[in-house]
Amino acid sequence: MMKLHFSVPIIPPPLLCLLLITLPLLVISQNLDAELSILLQVKQQLGNPPSIQSWNSSSSPCDWPEITCIDNTVTAISLYGKSITHKIPAKICDLKNLIVLDVSNNYIPGEFPDILNCSKLEYLLLLQNYFVGPIPADIDRLSRLRYLDLTANNFSGDIPAAIGRLRELFYLFLVQNEFNGTWPREIGNLANLEQLAMAYNDKFLPSALPKELGALKKLKYLWMTELQQSVESGTLGSRTQQIERYDPGRHAYVEEFDLFLSGEIPENVSLIPTLETFTIFSNQLSGVLPPAFGLHSELRHFEVSKNKLSGELPQHLCARGALLGVVASNNNLSGEVPNSLGNCTSLLTIQLSNNRFSGEIPSGIWTSPDMLGVMLDGNSFSGTLPSKLARNLSRVEISNNKFSGPIPAGISSLLNLLLFKASNNLFSGEIPVELTSLPSISTLSLDGNQLSGQLPLDIISWKSLFALNLSTNYLSGPIPKAIGSLPRLVFLDLSENQFSGEIPHEFSHFVPNTFNLSSNNLSGEIPPAFEKWEYENSFLNNPNLCANIQILKSCYSKASNSSKLSTNYLVMIISFTLTASLVIVLLIFSMVQKYQRKDQGNNVETWKMTSFHKLNFTESNILSRLAQNSLIGSGGSGKVYRTAINHSGEVVAVKWILTNRKLVQSQSHDSSHDQHQGLANTPNFPTPTEPNNPPQRTHTMTTRSMNQIFKPKQLHTVSKYPLSPDH
């Protein structure tokens, strides 16, 4: 028999090495090509959304932003927020190494997706879509599932018992759905579960949470807000609708509590050594807060808002120095804020609004270096604001309290401040110009205080200001023009102050949604932009304001009435002036006339001679014959002349008195005769020896008895009466 010899080709070692290197690459290449084909089919079945146009055959799937590859195979797909509107195709499970599938925040309809064949899937995120119907009863086919989030959908029915067989599950969020069944007791089998959230499923049948829930030894986070369930005795330690006996040893690793229950908070809850977050907001819990909170664990978040709690805040919330936030708003809590919180440098926010707290705020809260928010409105806090505040503050809400004193100028250092609400307090003084230097502030409310003085005319930086409320104060002066140029302002209330002057023309450049200047002392016309019915209540109780619409008195009528009033006033003024002038003229004329009459009475320019004898001569007879050589004597009161009065030789003695004294006529009384004063007034003429002397008025006053007056007889017949210069 002839033997057959087979020869085996010998492969050279270099070629063998090349084959060993390239063969896996060929397999990988074929695998990527297959996954590329699968993904392109998935894209087509999703309706070719524009958001994933990068999925094409000309590039490797591992280069697409939505795809994650490990060892050149697709392990994760993230379609978060890609506006997907089609169902998830079952084809996606042909990706045999898929571990993560995230289709959150889309518009995906239909029932739970057909993805139970994705045997290696560990992370499934379906939150915020439009899924409906029940969770599949065989969901345990996803046996490797560790993270399941179905939040914010419309899943309904019972939570299947199969969910308790997902032994690897550590995160289960079923928040905000339409579940209307009951809890499976198998939930207690999830030995690795750390975070469980069932909040906002208000259609759950009223029942008790299964006591098996207490077997979740690794549970750190439990959120059941607005869930119509009660806690069984021994589960979390209470009977129906109450928490009475909670055993911290049962949940030694609990870090956060989030429940929707009534009754009092058990003392033992505060003894949990690993408790970091205590959140029981929006419940019906009453009673006092256990005082041991913060002593036995590094408490970071303490939130008990919207309950019926009373008493004081625990004194040791920050005993471990890890506290980040205290939220206790909307309760009946009272007393003062613990001083320990003023020394808590880790604190970022404190919210105590709408309680019955009183006293002063520990100064450290205002100045804590990392403090971001202080919300204390709706209490009876008092005291003043410190001159310096924490630089990182973004929210200060202290309305409806009893804070007093000035607004500190140091507020200008709060460059991140967004909200400053201090309405209805007792703040006084002027608004500091530094307050206008806040670049980030959006809301400033100081209404209902006792602020006075003028608003700063120069606004340094209110570029982000959205709402400004300064109503019900004592502010005065003009409204700053710069307010009308603020680019984002839509709410402005300056009512019930003492502002005066005109509304700035710059207000025409913005049209706010809310605008109120009522009850001030403003005048002039309102800007045309506000002559609309929307602002009909914006200018009330400003009697000097007008507009060309019906919401205020007409500027035309005002001008017309003003013109009429001005004309009437002008007529009255002119009439009064003319009358007064006429009276003054008449008074002056009367005084002048009186003076002239008096002057004429005192300065008679003609001789007047009075005698009680019958005379046969006149003044002219005497004046025409006066001469210097007829002087017969002189004395202290004047000179005496001898003059002839006619051609028959009769002579008389004439006394010429040189004086400036006023002449008076008097009546002389003699026991034997009645006589009148004889008055002679000579005209001005120069004396014979003094031709250059200025004329002098000469007055003669005689008050002697009749027999002492010169008589018109010859001198020799009267020689018994010798003439002398003094007579």
C-alpha cells in the first residue's frame, strides 16, 4: 500500500506574527462596522432627528458625541435633551455590550421601551418623557441593573414585585408618576439600595409602607414627600400617620430623611450617627425639634420648612462644623436664633421666614465669609444691619420685621447681590449713594420704612435692576433722571412719598409693567408714553400733574384756567396798583397844597398893617419913603426908621425886625382895650448901606398894648413916648 504523504505549508514566523496582530483588528473592525450599521438603523427608526446628524457612515461611532466606546465597542448611549419624539427601537439591544442608556428629557411616548433584551444594561435613565402604563412585570430580566430613574413620567399601576429581584440596584427613583397601586413587600430584598425616592405619587392607594422597608440596611436617602402612605409600627418607628419610635440602629447609614408624614419627630432620629441631610419639608409634622440634632453626626442640610413645628431651633446644629444650610420657613418656631449659628463658618444659607422668631441676629451670620443667602422675612427680628456684610451674599430678604437704623454704606461691597428685600421695617435716614453701585442687583425693595432725604441723583450701576420699590417713605426732592434710563427696569413704585418737580423726560424711554408715582407732589405733564389706560392709577393724588387724556385733568384746561386766573390776578394787581398810586398822588398833592398854604401863611410877600385907629395912609406910603438916612435907632431885634407919610409932614416910626423866626399872630389882652397883633412884613430889598446884601425876609411881631404901638401922629405930639431901638 502506498502511503500518502501530506505536506503542511510552513508559515514563516514574520508572517505568522502579522496574522496574529491583524486578525483581532479585523474582528474589531467587523464589530464596529456591525455596530455602525445598528446605530444607523436606530437613527432611522428614531425619525432621523436633526440633533444626531453626526451619525453617518463616513465616521466611526466612537467619534460621535452621543456614543461612548470601551475597547472599540459601544458601551454607552446618551440622547439627553435631543428632542427625540419616537419610541426607542428594540434594535438598540443588538449592541451586545451596551451598559448605559440615557434618553432623559425628551418627548418619547408609549409604554416602557422594549429593551429588556439589553442583558448587560446597568444604568437606565428614562426620566422626563411621556411614558405611560405599568412597569413590566418581568423587569428583572435586566438582572444587572444598578441605576433606574423613571422620574417625571406617567407610569401607572402597581410597582411590580419583580423590582425586588433587581439585587444589584442601589438607586431607585420613581418620583412624580401616576402609580395607583401598592408597594411590594419584595422591596425589602434590595439589599444594596442606598437611595429610594417615591415622592409626588399622590394617587398611591392609602396604605402602610411595608415593614420590610426596614430591612434596607444600606439606605442613605429616603424621599416620600406627598405620598399618601403611613409608616408601619417598627418600620421607621411609628404607627399609622405618626413617627414615634425610630430605631437608629435599623438604618445606621441613613444620610438623608425625606418623608411626608404627620405627628412629632422622634428624638431618636437626631441620634443617627451618619445623618447628613434631614429634609422633612411640606409635611404635617408638629411638636418641637429634637435638641440633639447636630450633636451625633456631621449634619450638612437641615430642612424642616412648611410644617407645624413649634419651639426653638436646636442649639447644636453646627456642632460638627459641617452645616451648610438651615431651612425652617413657614412654621410656628419662636425664640432667638442660636448664637452657635453665628459661629458656623461653613454656613451658606439660613432661611427662617414666616415664623415667630424675635431678638437680634447673631453678627456672624451677616459676616460669615461664605454666606450666600439670608432669608428672615415675616418675623419680629430687631436690631441694625452691620456696617460690613458678607461679600458673597446674593440674597438678603428681611421684610416684615423690626430692623432699624440706616442702610449701611458697606452694602456696596456686595458685588453678587441679586435680591435686597427690606420692606416694612423701621429703617431711617437717607439712601446711601453706595446702594446704587450694585452691578448684579435685580430686585430692591425698601418700601414701608422711614427713609428720608433725596434719592441719589447719580446712579452708579443698576444695569441689572428689574424691580425698584421705595413706596411709603418720606423721600423728597426730584426723581433722578437716571432711573428712566435703566435698561431692564420693569417694576417701579415710588408712591406715597414727597417727591416734587416734573417727571423726568427720560421716563419716556422705558415702559414698565408696573409703574406707580401716586401720592407725591409732582407737577407738570406726564410723559406721553404713560398716557394710556394701563397707567390710569399711576399718578393719583398729584394735584399739579396733568395729561392730555382722561386719567388726569387736562393740561389744556389747566393752561386755560391758569390763563384766566392769571388775567384775573393781573387785573386785580393793576387795579390795586392804580388805586394805590392814585391815593398816593392825592396824598402827596394834599400835602404839597397844605405845605404851600402854610408856607404862604408864613411868608407873606406884602405888607399887612393892622390898626385900631382910622388911618389916612397905606403901606405904600411908608415903603416909598423909607431911606437909610431916616434911621433913628437900632437894637437886638431890629431897626427903627422915621418916615414921612404925606406932604403935610406927618411922620411915623417904623420898626424893621431882621429875623428868620416864624411870624405868629397873637391876641393881646389888656384890661382897658381889645387889640389885635400888628403884623408888618416887608418885602425883600437891599438896605441903603448894603446894596449887595442878599434880600432878607423881615418879620415884625408886636404884642404890646395899644398905647405902645406907634401912632400916625406927628412925633412932637407923642414925645411923651420916646422912641427907642427896642420899641
